Amino acid sequence: MKHYLRYILAISLIFIACQENNVPNKEDLNIINSDSKNVIILFPFYDTSLSVEERVLDLISRLTLEEKIDQMMNGTPAVSRLGIPAYDYWNEALHGVGRTCAATIFPQAIGLGATFDKDLAYKVSSVISDEARAIYNATSKKGYYNQYNGLTFWSPNVNIFRDPRWGRGQETFGEDPFLTSLIGVSFVKGLQGNNPEYLKTAACAKHFAVHSGPEKVRHEFNAVVNQKDLWETYLPAFEALVDAKVESVMCAYNQTNGEACCSNNYLITDVLKNKWGFEGHVLTDCSALVDYYKQPNEGGHGVVKTKVQAAALAVKSGVSLNCGNTYTALNDAVKEGLITEKEIDEQLEILLKTRFKLGLFDPKGSNPFDDISIDIVNNESHRALSKEVAQKSFVLLKNNGILPLKNNLSKYFVTGPNAASIEILLGNYYGVNSNMVSILEGISNAIEPTSQLQYRLGAMLNKPSINPINYATGHAGNSDVTIVVLGVSSQLEGEEGDSLDSSTAGDRLDYNLPENQINYLRELRKTADRNSEDKKPIVAVITGGSPVNLTEVQELADAVLFVWYPGEEGGNAVADVLFGAISPSGRLPITFPKSLDQLPPYEDYSMKGRTYKYMNKEPLYPFGYGLSYANFKYSNIKTSKQKLTKEEKIILSVNIKNDSSIEADEIVQLYISDVEASVNTPNYQLIGVKRVTFKENESREVNFELSPNAFEIVNNEGERIIESGEFKIYIGGSSPMTRSDQLGMPKMQELSVYVN
């Protein structure tokens, strides 16, 4: 009788779970388990005493073919008879939990890259995953299983920002594989957490691989790349994230070397799974499989002729999850003999492991993340972290001594198309909340109540004014300082469907600032200089997610501060830097060329002439560049050994002095160059970085340990090798590219070491 009653109770709980579309609570299962050696579990896949593998196989055994197929697309329906709620795999967390409930908005990814700070990246993604769990806990309790409410996040983007024209480059950490790997690994670790049994959230490395524009033709484009560039530039960050146990990898829209990425046998099978040992799931970019049966004359790849063939090919290629609905054709693919149900089961098994590792089939209260409350979302400490990231991301490109400003001047004039803009705080793939601080608001918060503040828009973002009368420019002549906020926004750069004012699908094929903005700055300069005895200073604050031609801005403005897309606290962070509450310390994670004429064609994926590693022309601003209010001096570089074998580690040290009365961070950068290589190698490449805080007038020795892999080069076959010979090592506050010292950076230290 007891067992019969327990059975009735179990069935009742299944019914309740189905009605509420939720997994039963731990307490309910305890009731079922109590007082009996013959434990009754709803189904074995709910039994947490079993292994994940056993639970997954049990669940698959209970699904019909149609139900299995439904579980392999991003929006999975509920399986009510098994008590399984709906779930959507598509969630975004590029710089905060995106597209869902109000959450903390951090600076765009390129801004995080500009901090050169892996520890800060870990803090950011840890907060994001905390907020993600809090939002999931609160929404699932209400039975909300909408898209963007889940725990599988399609971040970070570790593609290489190889060309400034790419509108989605803002989503990356920059042009350097070492820096991208450093920040990307920390970001993944923070998202996924360090619990030995459960993932806090599931991260994703995207877009695999060799993907960075052109945006408009990404659905049909073939990225051609040689083995050296593939393994030296395009794959290292993905490999680093796989080593860090990233849970999923998203294959890109484009072809790589003639094979569409979501069925690219070399990339998915040979490299990702066999060479790197990746055990997570592979997913398509959204609707990427539609490109398979769209023919080239329709803007697709034309890999196959039908949707059925595309679905079968992707699953057989090792793609477990389809963002889109192409996998609805798998049923027909089985009937036509293009694929077996066993092959579908194999990919579904890989995919479902992620949900089990997230605890989505466990009783509530089983994992340490189930109790994270919605109250933590966008709390004061999270907002403070967002502001800290913004402060540390801003790059001071020019300062003739006007910065930092005093906050008690008689009159300030704030102007420009982006001064009061919320859009420029966000970038793309963003969240929202009720307290986003514009640059105008941040400056207003920072100045003394007795100081006058005038604001005029002054110029449109991307088009000249129709009205010939403009009341704005006169203020530049009678204000103590003019702060003009120029630049671009996601109206002009970003993903193809979001950049509403872009005629080039979000790419920036015109490298210049919009001409109307430059014209406005010229007028401001004329007005500010009208009185030759009392010329008024102009500070240019530039927004954007990619390099911009700032040649004329550099000439016209007394100071230039690049602030990226700085997040919810962007305005307060800008004010903190302008008024000296903190010294700017960001560095450029991408080279700013003088013009697009200095670069190879956009469609050319060869690295020749690209990035700081292979560009031989003088840039406008070099990779790693950024000024400070402090004055740093480097001296006495030395190594523990000058001659070493290919198996030895060495210690490199340098003395750094903050020769100023300002506390500031310095980003110490270490580069290497193989002088005697048998193949073409980078001019120099980043191999180490440390962010160090110096008190006023403080001196310190900074050390780096160099492992043998720091001396590796990639040969023409894509193999990493160490050759004997001379290596030059450079250390300083920027890359060794030309113009660093001309623009005011401290002189780099360098020495040679010899490998036998």
C-alpha cells in the first residue's frame, strides 16, 4: 500500500510539474524518497545519483524522433509528459545580460579589450553570470521560458579584428591573438564558474572560424587563408578557450577555404574535435543552414539543393544545435536514408549534457546558484564595476596639458551629436536598465553647482543640418572649455540588420568621421580661437567601436579621449577621467591606420600588411598606445639568462618609475621578435602584459616569466616550432610600432637573447 501511495504521489507531481511547466522541487522529491529503500524517482533522468551520461541516455530513450529533433533547435518546446519545460538556447551576454530583463550594462567588448586586464574581465563575466542566474531563477519561477531568459550564452566573440572596416569588430577584444586569448579565457571562466559539478552558465566561442567581414556578403563569402595565418592568427583564441573548457562553439556563416563552416570537416572534425579534444556542443550561427540550400545567385553557398540535405549534412558534420528551423527537416532526412536516428541521438546526447551540467533537470535547490536573488541585478557594486571598466578602457590619444580639467570653472560648453546620446553607451548586443548615464549627465554631475553648463546638440550624427542658423558655436568663444562629443554609434556600425543608418550593412567602408561632424569641429575651433589673446581649449571625446580617421581631430582639439561604447556608467566614467578623479590607462587593442589606403583589400584574409604584427606603414596610432596623466620611465631591462636552450624558462625584469605626483595605472607590455627566422614572422608580437598601479613617485621592478612557447613561431605548414638564433625582446607602455615615442609614450627598453 505504501508503494502504491508513493506511486500515486509521483504521478501527481508529474502532473503538477507539467501544469506549471517546471521541474519538481527538491523537497517534493525528498517526500517521494522518504521512508523507503526502494526509492521512487519520477524518471531516472531526474535521479541526481546517476551520472550525467546515464541520465542523458535515459532521457533520449524516452523521446520520440520528433521530440528529439525539437530538442536540437534553439527554441525547444516543453515535453509535458516527462515534466520537461520549454527552453531556448539563444541568449546573449556580450557585455552584460542582453535582450532580457533590466541588467548591468558593461562597456562593449572592445572596451574591455582596451583594459588589457584579464582579472577585470573575470570580474565582469562573474557578475554577468550571477545576474544571469538571478534572472533565470526569477523568470522560471513564474513559468517564463522565453528566448533570452536561459543560461546558455553565445559569448564571447573571439574573432580577430583584422580590419577596421568590420562593423562587428566592436564585439571582439581586438586584433591580437594573445590579448584575445587572455581576455577570452578569463571571460569564459567567469561565465561558467568554478563549481566542480555545475556550470553557472554555459559560454560559447564564436564565430568558428576565420570570420571578420565583409558583413554584407557573409552568407556567401569564402574566406581564403593559408595555414600559417590560420594557426598564427585566426585559431589561437579558439584553442585557448577550448583548453579552458568552453561549453560550446558556434560555427560561422561564411566558408573557410571553400568549405562552409558548419560542415567544414577540417575545422570541426580534424581541428576542433580530434586535435583539440573539444567535448562540448557545436551550434550554427542563426539561420546559417539556410545558406546551404540557397544558391550563389540567391546569396547563399549552394552546398546542397534542399533543406533536408542541409539538415542531414550539418548533423553528420558534428553540429548538435541549429539556431533556426532547418532541423525540422531531419524527420524527412531519416525517411530518405540521408541520416540515421542513431546519428541524431549521438549529437543530441552531446547537446543535452550542457543542460544537465547547468542543473536544469535537477530539483530546485540542488545547485549553489538556485538561490541567487533578482535583487543583485544592477546593484550598486555591479554599477561600480561597470564604471571601473569604463574608466580603465578609455584611451587618451592627445593631451596638450589641458587635461585633467578643474571642475569649478566659470562656464563649460558641452556639445556634439553624442553628448546626450544613450545609443553610444550601448554598442550592439546590449541590455537595458532605468539608469543609463549619458556623457552630458556625467559632466553635469561632476562640476560645481556654481559653474555654468551650456549644452547644444550642434551637429547631427551623420548628416548636415538643413537649418543655416546654429546657436551652438558661439559658446566655444566664451566658455572656459568646450567638450565636444563626436564619433559613431551602432546606427553606423554593427550587424547587418541593426545599423539602420548604414548603407554598407554595418561595415564602415568610409574610414572618416562623418563630414558634418568635422565641419562642426572646424567651426568650433574658429570660434574658440577668435580672440588670439585668449584662445579657448577644446576637448574632443570620441565614441565608437572601431578605428576612425582622427587626423584632423588630432590637429583641431587640444585633447582627444576615445571612450568606445562605455556602458551604463559611461557618462560618470568620462567625467571622472576628464576631471582627474582617475588617470586614463586604456590602450588601443587595435591599430589605427592613417587611411584605408594603408591596408590590403577588405576581402583579403592574408595577414600581410595587417595589424601591428605585419603592418610596415606608419600608423596614426599604434597598437597598445595610450597616454596617462602620470609620467612613467622604464630602465634597466635584464633577463636571468641571455643564452638559453629551447626547454628553459627565463625571468625578465624592468624598473619602472612613476615620475609624477599622480597615482596611476600603467599597462606594461612585453613583445618579442625572432630576428633569424627561416620564415616570414611578425615584426613583433605581444607575449606578456601586466596592469600595475603606481603611487605617486613610486618605483618598482616588474617581472615576467617567459616559457619556451614565448619563442615559438608558426611555419608555413601551420606548425609551432622554436628555432635557434637571436630574439629581440621589447618592454614598455605601448607596442614597438613607429610613432609611439613621437606621440609621447615612454621610450621602450629592449635587449637580445639567444636560443640554442
